[in-house]
Amino acid sequence: MTGAQEFERVLDDSDKSVASFEHETVSLIKRAQHFLHSTPAAVPLIVLVLAIVIFGIAIGGRFFSSYTLTLILQQIAIVGILGAAQTLVILTAGIDLSIGVIMVISAVIMGNVAITYGIPTPIAVVVGLLVGGLCGLLNGFLVAYMKLPPFIVTLGTWNIVMATNFIYSANETIRDTDVDEQAPLLHLFAASFKLGSAVLTLGVVAMVLLVLLLWYVLNHTAWGRHVYAVGDDPEAAKLSGIQAKKVLLTVYTISGVIAAFAAWVSIGRNGSISPSSAVTDYNLQAITATVIGGISLFGGRGSILGTLFGAMIVGVVSMGLNMLGADPQWKVLLTGVLIIAAVAIDQWIRKVSV
């Protein structure tokens, strides 16, 4: 009893203060950093709104006309669709340099199957989509199973597909009138309709619907979460039971199919089918839209909605400078600035502690 009482007296004399945690005030910059980290599409959306406001003030009411704004959407439809395909690949910390030429060869094959060979147009479209998917499957196999760097793989397939395109087509253009007469379905996405005073094409509608579909898949399906996980940390993804190789294979394959779908839209937009369009910078434009849209080149972060906003930013800047009569090189300069700024902001946002 005596020992217990002495023990209690020792406890009575001990420090009874309770541990407490100080609440650190979070600065406004830190809050902004956290917000941008949790909402990747916010930065390109803010830039898009600012660009519209700045050019609207500089140009006046003409810039805000329904004709101008819908024309911008029509001009970015192909790049927006290719950007969606590129987004899937970049989210896995890869890159696809062959998307542009996959689109061109798919268009050439659609045109030749329907017009030169006289096969029904729906079958020609399916064949074109299959060709795009096979090109993407080849990229995915080399990246996922052969463990080759995506940059090197797609640089190689870019050359292979472009050369195949010229050899197969003999560099012969299929004329707009021939497409209209023999395969009008290939011009489907050129069809337009009025929405109030605005005139929209089915190509624009297809771009928006595709982006919304991919946004839902990436954010509300297991496959979408696996894509982000593989891009963020492939080793951790494997340890958690994700089949990283299959995810990469499907990503590149779907990317190829989307590029072939962009081919169908491009036929409606351009009218004719020209193999020489393989030398254009469609792929660079798609990467630009993706990067400006806040998709991290390091993988695992970004929203596909940001890619749509990124394509619109490029379209707004291009249209605004054209209406101001500026030298076309200003567009190139501003695009370069936007790319560097987007990467710098991404690096800053990634440092946020969560």
C-alpha cells in the first residue's frame, strides 16, 4: 500500500500538460498551388479565358461574333482529336510521334478502299480504323513488351508509316469531287448545322463528344485509374496488381484508332485526300495542345479537358493574330512561350505536399 501511495504521489508531481499541434496558416500562393494540383484543367481554362478577353479588347466585337468563335472550333477539330489520342499516351509517361502519319495513312486507305477498289464506304472506314489500331498496337507492343523507349519506337514507326504511305499511294491525291460522287460518307463530318446564330460541323461535335467520353473513362473506370497509376509510378502499379504491359498496349492501340478516326474527320474538313499531308505538323500541334493543356510530360497527372482547352488556346491565339494582321511568326513565338510556361507551371504544381 505504501509503495502504491508513493507511486501516486510521483504521478501527482508529474507534468500534466497535453500535447497540442500548432495550426500553420496557409498562404494564398500555397492554396492556389493545392487548388491547381487537384484541378489540372484550371490553368489552361484560365489562360483560355484571358486570351479571349485580351483579343476581344484588342479586336473588338468582331472577335466575339458567333462566326469567329465557331470557326476557331472548326479549325481545331482535327488537332483536338489527335490531342486526345496523344493525351492517353503522355498520361502513361510516354509519347507518340507517329500519330500524325497514322492519321494520314488511315485517310489514304479509307479513300483508296472506297474509291479505287469500289468497296462500300462503311467497310472502307472500318478498314481505316483497323489500320490505325494496328499501327498503335505495334507501338504498344514495342514499348510494353520489348521495353523500348517510346520516343525511339514512335520516331521509328513515324518514318516507316510515312514511307509506306507514299509507296502505297504513289503520292496520288484523291480529288474532292471523286469523294463526293463515289464515297460521300467520307465527308460526313463536314456536314454543318445551326445552333442559334452559330454554325457547327459534325467534326466539332465529334471532337467534343470524344473528349467527354475519354474524360468519363479516365475518371470513372478502373482502366482509367490504371492509366494514371502506370504513368505516375509503374513499379508501384505492378505491386498493386495492375497489369502495366496490358495497359500500355491498350493505350497505344486506342490512340491509333483515335488517330484513324481523326483521319475520317480530316477528310470532311479538307475535302480531298492527299498523302503529302503526312509532312505537315499535325503531330507537333497535338503535342502542343496536350502540353499547354496541362498534361504532365512526366505522366500520371492532367485532365483530358485541359487538352481541349489547350487546342482552343492555340486556335484563339492564331485567329486573334490573324485578325490583327500580325506576322505569322508571332504565333510560333507565343506557342513556344506557352509550352515552356506550361511545363514550368506543371513542375511547380508537382512540388505541392499532399
